[in-house]
Amino acid sequence: MKNSINLDSADLRILEQLQRDASLSNQDLAAAVHTSAATCLRRVKRLSDLGVIERRVAILSPQKIGAGLTAIVEVSLDRQGAEHIEAFEARAVAQPEVQQCYRVSSGPDLVLVLQVVDMAAYHALVQRLFTQDANVRNVKAFFSVHRAKFSAAIALPAAG
């Protein structure tokens, strides 16, 4: 695996716990993974410094804060040059409603996951991001009617 970092069983236990609850105090995390607090703190800092832990966030309920419309959007561009894709991508990721942005192959150029308040907010975003960009050839949106699972957790390898 390219750019992978060797993780031992203690690292994996720490990562597993942090993926479940990143708000754990260092003391509680250390107890959960059966290490000393000092060792745990040192390992978490190392994992952060190496970029294994990119950041710690709170996952909010979209419905409870009034942002209950999720759209998965496929975007195809007319011009395929790297500079054109990068320019659109930069504009997309600058929009707070864009939760995720992926360049994909064998189909559209990009897939975006959007979280907006309602259809009016979606249309406003469409105007800003897609309609005003002459390089956007096609947009295909899918609207979520039920979220069966949402997770940012990554399946971790077995310690080896």
C-alpha cells in the first residue's frame, strides 16, 4: 500500500477508540487501550504528526440543525485538462455545503456530496457552482430519502 505507515496493535487500538469517540480524555483513552497516559499521549501526537489522524471533529445531525437535504451530485466538465478540473474542484471545496468532493474515473469527472437546508438552498448552490461555470457540461443529482448509515470510520487492518 502506497504511503502507508506501519501501525502496531497499540496504534490500532488507539485509532479504533478515537474513531468511535474522539472526545475521550487522554486518561480515558489510555485506560480503554490499556496503555499509560504518557504513552497514549505520545502515540496520539505521533499519529497526528504523521498525518494518520488528520483532525478531530464533531459529527452533527443534519436534521436537528435544519440542514436535512443531502444530495449526491455527479459533475461532468467540457474541458478535461488538469487546470480546468483543479479550478472547478477549488471552487467546489470552497462551498461550505460541499461535504465531500471526489475526482472519479469511468463516468463523471467529479462526485460531490452536498448537505443543504432545503431545495431552495440547493438551487442557490446550483446557480453559484454549476450554472455560472461555462465548463460544467452536465450535472446529475440524487437526493437522499433515507440515511441508513453515515460513518467517517475506516476499517482498520489487523495488527501484524
